[in-house]
Amino acid sequence: MYNIKQMFIYGILSTIIFLTLLPFYYIVRVIQKKYLYGWKEKLGFLKSPDLGEKVIMLHGVSVGEVIALENLTKKIKETFPEFKIVVTTGTKTGQDIANKKYKEIADFITYFPFDIPFAVNSFLNKIKPSVVLIAETELWPNFAYLCKKKNIPLLVINGRISDSTFNAYKRLKFFFKHILKNYTGIYTQSNEDRDKLIAIGASPDKTEFMGNLKFDIKKQDVNIDIGKGSNKLIIAGSTHKGEDEIVLNAFKNVKAKVPNAKLLLASRHIERVPDIAELIKTTGLSFGYRSKGDTFSNYDIILLDTLGELGKMYSLCDFAFIGGSFNTTGGHNPLEAAVYNKPVITGPSIHNFKDIYGILTHTNAGKLVKTPQELEEYMLKLLTDEKFYQEAERDCLKVFESQKGALEFVINKLKQIIK
């Protein structure tokens, strides 16, 4: 009874606050030229196709979550072909990625509703989901309550909770423990996340460790000869402007101490290759181009100026530096290298993959360096300390072993719900 009264009051207050602030928020966004993309859909005024009575809905708020759900969504499509699939996001960038990646998988892609009763109610009445899967940990009180009221199973998958969020939620446990009761299942990336959610009121019986969906990636079949031989190969992958100078300077200094070191340099933006070539010329090191079939038999550095090959190239390296991390980009996916048991190095900007790096850097599978000098020192350590390097390789394997099975975990849970 208390939960119903609480949600009734919360629903009224959240609606009043939302409607009061919306005009001001809209004006600010227009001034900032950041428009309210999808605001009609978020208010529940969406035009959905006739999806029928069998619908599986997946929600990823932004880019990272949407990407993490891709393999799971494909598996759901394969396992439950009679069900329609709806994918929702909360941001414009997430929506763009969803439309790109899920075009052939999802039956409908739209925005997640604002957490106010009339928007959520309208959304659920139109989508009619048989089950809802929320990636990471977004606790929307009205959405959770109305799913429970409509007998729609609601699952948190790949759940995690940061220390700062945990501390804030813990102070409001009296509120969140009632919200969490509305969830059918809460499945977390780590046992630590599980314990945190239980501490703020989640039921121990409904809260389980599942692993991380982002680690459910497959190695690519590789048949590439780039003349590595017995040389030590470093890959600098997905580099951005300003990072190539850092990598090249570190590599030049490292190579002076490790003569058989080689570098494969892959810019995130292939149109930057001519500029990078000019930078390499200033180092005095020899270089060639992948597109011309050049190999390390003749060159110190190969510029990867072809598309779609970087993922396979990681299988050939000894370790990799992952770019987008010495600027404000927020890093790129380190698992493309780590899946081949290749240790990875990143700069300090990792907000796009903070959870993954949190797992990798708890071991020697990954290393966060704060300065170019630290990058050079760690590269040299991996190249010269054979015992340490072997431990780092083994840690990559151990990390994937500890995280594997998340996808099958979710599929099995769905099989129990969808009968």
C-alpha cells in the first residue's frame, strides 16, 4: 500500500515539475543549438507499427549501451524469431547508432519515454512489450511501477552502479527499495555491483551476477602476412589528431633500445594518413603503406590506410595502444585487441569505456598512462620484461574467462520468462 501511495505522489510531483521546467529547458537547448530530438516520442506521441502481442524491448540510453546490446539483440532475433524487437535510446547519438546497427534486426527503433506517468503509459500501451530489458542501471520510478502494474517483466541487464551513484542512492534507500521491488530481475556486471544494488534495496533473490555483455565478442578469422617475423609489433589503433606525435616520439625512443620493435599506426580517420606520413618523415624512420602491400620486412612503420582491417591486425601485435585517449574523445574499444590476449594501453581519457577499462586495469591486461612519458616507459616494460609480458597475456585470458557467458545468461532468463 505504501508503495502505491508513494508512486501516486511521485507521479503527480514528477509531472508538475516536468511540465514547469520543460519550456525553460527547451529554450536553453535552442540557445545551445542542442534541440530536443525525439521529444514527441519521449512524450508518448510515437507512431509505432502494429507490432502484435509478442514484443521484446531493449533499451540502451546512449552509444556505449547500444553497442553493447548488438550481439544480444542478434541472438534474441535468432532464438525468438516469432517476437518483434523494439530498441529504444535516450540520446540523439544513441538513436543514430541504433538506426545504423539495428536497421536489419529491430522492427522498431524509437526514443525511451520521459519518466512521467502519461508519457510512460502511452508508450507502453502502443509498444505492448512482453518483456523489457534495460542495459546498465537506469532506475526510472514511473516506468518500473507501470511495468509492474501492467504485468510486464522488467529486467536490468549488464547492470552496474558507480561509487558516487551508489553513495547517493544509499542515502535515499527508503525510496529506491520500493522502486527496485518492481523489477523482475537485476543482473549485474560484477559481484561488487550486485552487492551495491542489494545494499540500496534490491532483493537478493532477484539480483544476480551475469558478467559483461561487452566481453561477448568473437575473434575474427585471421590470414594476414605483414612480414612481422620475429619482430616485436606495437599497434597504435584509432589514433586522433595530436596522438600520432605522442606515439611516434615514444616509439622512436623505444626502438633505440629495442631495435626489432615495429609499429602499425592506424588513424581513426583515414583522410589524415597524408598528414601522418609527413610526421613520420620527421622521425627519420622508414615507413610504408598497407594499401601498397608494404611489410615490416622492409619498414619500421606501416600506415594502415585500408578500411576494416584493424580488428584483424590486433591478432598479430604484441600489445596495443588504443587511441582517442590522449584527447577528449573518451577512448575506443580495447577489447578488439584484448580478445586476442594482447595487453592494451590507454591514455587518461576513457569515459566511453570506463567500465571495461575498470576491469582490465584491475589486472595487467590493461594499463592507463597519464603522460606521454609514462606511455614510453610502459611500452618499454612490455617489450623487455618477458615474465611481466607473459603475465599480462594470461591476465587478458583470465578477464575474458571471468566475463564470458553474459549473453547466454540473458537468453536463458528470457527463455524462463517467455514460455
